[in-house]
Amino acid sequence: MTNSENYNELKNLALGEGMALFGVADISSARGGFLIPEAIRNQFACAISLGFGLSRPIVETVEGMPNLHYYFHYQRANILLDQTALKVASLIQKKGYNAFPIPASQIVDWKLQLGSVSHREIARLAGHGWYGKNNLLVNGTYGSGVRYVTALTDMPLDTDKPLEGSCGACALCIDACPAKAIREDGFDRDACHAKLKEFSKIQGIGQMICGVCIKACPSKGNFESQKNRQ
């Protein structure tokens, strides 16, 4: 099969499993930062990025802090992402290639709160959006309301290009942030993490999540964007 045929077969599988976004990133310039043994990560030339669009009505229930509706939706979205990444990896392996699915929400460096890879950076390289003022990826259709998962692979695939995009004058997330971590002159990661730790102590939550800036971020095509294929 050609690179394009491989791409389309995997894309059809992912979309059929409920994913909203599918893209493939060239990771040749990014894999040096992966928290994966060098001998393993260097086997892979590209990464598949899958995105699940969060339910807007559930996100709209967030009022200044995460709630149980958002928490359970967040958890189930991660489960679906992981299951779909495994199915994509299984198909790749059946075709004689290698795959390395990486969980959607797994921390391997607790001090810096880092995963094996940055799903947001892979998603950016795969053309899903641009970094917003809230330090999340902003997609032209879903805003920041997307959860991502990654699968590294050596399967020959067409790759997508990063988008040229910007939040422009929009400051909705700046106004909404309960930690005051989002500013025009940059993002205060420490302030954000401190607020997430606070939220994790809410009864029934127990995880470092928020959702406030995701709710504030416009969605459904309010941004001009165009995905370019190589």
C-alpha cells in the first residue's frame, strides 16, 4: 500500500472509533525531547495524533472550577483515546510495522509534570491547531476542547503540516483563569499547577484538572484555519 493508502486506512479506523481529529506528524526534529529510551524512540519517524472533541454541554457546566460532570467526562475521554490508540497500533502491527502507543494522561516525570511525549506538541506538528494564550492547543473547530493521544510508528505515512494560527486579540481565557496564570506576556505554569493541586482536593475530583479556560475558549469555527497536506 502507498503512504496515502496507509494514512487513510488508519484515519478511517480512528474516526470510526469516535475520534474527531486524525493527523500524522513528522517527529524527526522533536523526538530528542521524548522521555523514552533513545534506542527505542529513534526507530520512529512519525507520530499519529488522535483528538477527541469534548462535549460542549458538559464543558459549559464548569463554573470557576472542575465538577463531577467534567471529571468523569475527562476520564472516559482518556479511556476512549487509549483504546483507540491501541486499535490503531494493532492494525499497524498486523501489517508488519511497529507502533508505540502512549497513554493520553500518564505522568513519567512528576517533578516537572511531563509525559513520555507532549501530546499537544505532536498534535501541533500534525496540523490540529496552534498554541493559545492558555498554553493549550487551539483547534479551529473545537477551540481548546480536545483531548489528544499519540502513537509513534515506523509505518510509511503521509504527514501533515503545522498550522499558521493565532488567538489574535481574544482574551477570554485570560479573563476567566482562576489562577491568573494566563497573561498577554506569557503563561505562568507554576501558578496554573498550584491551582490544579488545589482543585485536586475537591471531593470526588482527585486529579489535577480544571476546564475553566477550555470553557472560555471559542469553538465551532470561530477561528480561521486551514489544514495543509504535504
